[in-house]
Amino acid sequence: MCEANAYIYRDGKEELYLENVDIMIPESGRIYLKNLFGEQRTFEGQVKEISLLKHRIVLEEKK
């Protein structure tokens, strides 16, 4: 399995945003995410970090 969990980095902490992310598409300051179960979310911000070995995506809100 190659999916990852997406977290939002806020106030020095990470909070879970979406589990089992399968698709991630950046578009004009937004990030479209879709998981294995068809749940979709759009996040306004940028990618802070991606760890493929740990299966995690860290997102950061626009400042």
C-alpha cells in the first residue's frame, strides 16, 4: 500500500487532516486530496513535508 496520512502543521503541532490519501494535486495555492474511500478535501496552503517511508504528508496553511 502506498497511501499516506495528511496532517496540518499548526502552532507547532500536527493534526490529522485526512487518512489513506491516494491522490494529491496542487492547484494555485490549494491542494486537492482524495483518499482510497472516495473522501475528498481541498486544503488552502502548501506542502511542508512529505515522507514516503513514514507514509505521511504535512501541510501548512497560507500565512
